[in-house]
Amino acid sequence: MTAVRLIAFAVGAAAFLASAAQAQQPAATVIAIPPLTSPDAGSKGNEMLALGWQATQLMETDLGQTSELMPLRSDRNDYYSYPEVTAPNFLKWRERGAKALVTGFVRTRPDGRYTVGCYVYDVDKGRELAREGYVVIPADLRRAAHKCSGLAYKAITGAPGMFDTRIAYVAETGSTTARVKRVAIMDSDGYNHKYLTPGDTIVLTPRLSPKAAHLAYVSFQSGTPQVRILDVGNGDQRPLVPGDAMTFAPRYSPDGSKIVFSMMLGANSDIYTVGANGGYPQRLTVSPGIDTDGSFSPDGSKIVFESDRSGTQQLYVMNADGSQQRRISFSTAAYSAPEWSPDGKLIAFTWRMGDTRRIGIMAPDGTGEKVLTGGSADEEPSWAASSREIVFQRTEANGRPALYRVSLDGSAPRKMTIPQDGSDPDWSGTMD
């Protein structure tokens, strides 16, 4: 690339980032979330009201983190009677400027579990948009609140909620010369954090199954990078494929039945698929060079991957059986770590020019390419279930990796709170 072209490309990228930041976004929908009430009486009713308030606060936090919704500040003293759950006073909420309303209740059951009911309304039209009920054990009240948030988000925006989901990543501690790396998992809001591996070897690229029950990751336990499958619930592990070949870059199919991965035989790396429960791997690519980082389309019919077969890292799409391989990226930048969005409309990737790495998106045919982040070391994007937000790794000025979230609306990325440094994030779909 000539100096003139390089300068022009850099100016163009900077101009896009500036215009994205300054572009006027649609106004967020104002949503009211009064405290969840309860039909229970006496001390048990007071207990349910207290739990309902906790759930209300969590829902306000969930929906307030999105770019599309803006919750009104909930007031615990704003008592909401049980009959009003299904017969709201719409005039009251119109006067407060709300366009949508979420009501609900928490009540006890004879078996010790809770019933949580959630209702979503269009305030202007005075009509119900959605309702759902959940029966949960006390320990899962947070999940019920996340599900209520997801119900509201989908009813108002049309996109799936990403609140009852999990994020896996590599937790990093220690000095730069003696890093301890462990696979970790947490709820999408950072709660229920736990470590899944002991930190006695290097681990890379944890990738969750669609419902977050299993996880594929790369382990150096044997001295050679190899993909292992881990049961998130009980910790059982096994190799993805037998033998001592170098395997890496795993990712589940949307239905969880297959895993696409890379295997290196000699100096050549190719892409394979294999049943998630084992079986004989099917080779999909045969070209010289490095083919890796496969990701299925939502319907499972296609795979996007990266390859240096043209001389630089570029993105390619092929049918899930390996046929009709075609290049979709054509700029002088390098492209890596592609992941197909859950709605099938976009592919996220790491865009690299020299030492600069950023998060980008494009359509599956390669059109509409955009850079979303302005950091100098942003990489490893993974989609939220909504297809409207991405989690990624940013190496900060101190040289330490951290996890960030960025929306597609051009707003600034937000740093996630985790107990230590973090890299290689992966965001699951809804857990059930």
C-alpha cells in the first residue's frame, strides 16, 4: 500500500468513526417499571414485596444498559396494587412520559418456589404487548427478573433479550512473564462468576454451546494446543477428537450438534467439523495456508472463516459442507476472528492495519463494512443474542486485557466489571 493510499484509508476510517459518534440516533423509548407487587398477605406478602423490589431494580438496570430503552427511575414507595398488574392506569404513566410499561408480581407456592408474572404494555395505545410467567426456586429469582427484562426488550424492540445469558472468557492474573490463565464464566451482568479450570496450563478461546451447558476451549495441558469439551455443570472434560494433532479455534453450531474447528497437519491448517458428542471429523478446506476461526450462520447452512490463502488474512464464506468457498473481504486491511450475528444479518470481525486492531462488521456478502471501535488494540468480538451488541477484548494502555461491550448505534464502548484481567470473550444465547 502506498503512503498516499495508507493516509487516505486512515482518514476515511477516522471520518467514519467521527460520523458514527455524531450521528443522531433514534430516541430511546421511555419505559416505566413500577415495583413488582404481590397478592400474598401478612409477613409473607411483605417478604414478596421486598423480593419484588429487588427484581424491579435489576430489571431497571438491565433495560437501562441498552441504547433502545430508557427506564424511568423506580420508586419503592410508588405502591402498585395486584389488580393494577393486569389493569394498569395508563393515564398515570402517559403523564410521566412513559411509552411502555412493565408490571408484574411475585407470589409464594406451596412447594416453596415462587411464581413471577411479567406483563408488558404499550402506554399510548393502552394495550398489552406480551405476558409471561416463571416458576423458580428462590435462588433463581435473578434469572426470572432477567427473563422479564428480556420479555420487555423483545416486545418493544423486536430483538431477543440478552439478559438471561452467560459470558465465558479467559481470566488472567500474574505478571506479564508468568500469566495464570483460567477459563471463567459469569452471567451477562457479571454475577455468578466462577472459574472452570484450575490455571495449571495455558487456555484459549472458550466457546459456549448455545444454552451454555457445555464449553469448548483450547488447552495446552499436553504441550500441544488441543480442543477440549467441558461440562459447565459438573466439570467433566474430554478431548474433542482423539490423537495428538494440534486442534484449535472451536465453535458450536447454532443447534449445538456440531463443532467447527481447525486442525494442523504439518504446516497446513484446515477447517473441520465434528459431532459435538464425538465422531469422525469432516475436512472442509484443502487450500495451502492457514484456514481457521470458523463460525456458522444462524441456520447452520454456511460458515464464515479467515484464511491467508490470498497472501493476507481475509474473510471467506462457504457452505457447511465446504463447497462454494468465496472471499468476502477485499481491502488492504487484515481480517480475523469472524463471528456471524444471531439474526444472520452481519458478521463481526477483528480489523487490523499495522499494529492497530479494531472491531468491525459487514454483511455476509462483504458489503456495508464499518468499524465500530476506536481503540488501538480491540479484538475477539462476540455477539449478544440481540444482534445489537458485541463483547470484545481491549488491551489497555497498561498492557493488560479487559472486556468491553459496544452497541451498533455508534455509542462509546463500556468496560465490564470482572475480578481480574480478561481476554477471549464469548457470549452465549439464552440459557433455556
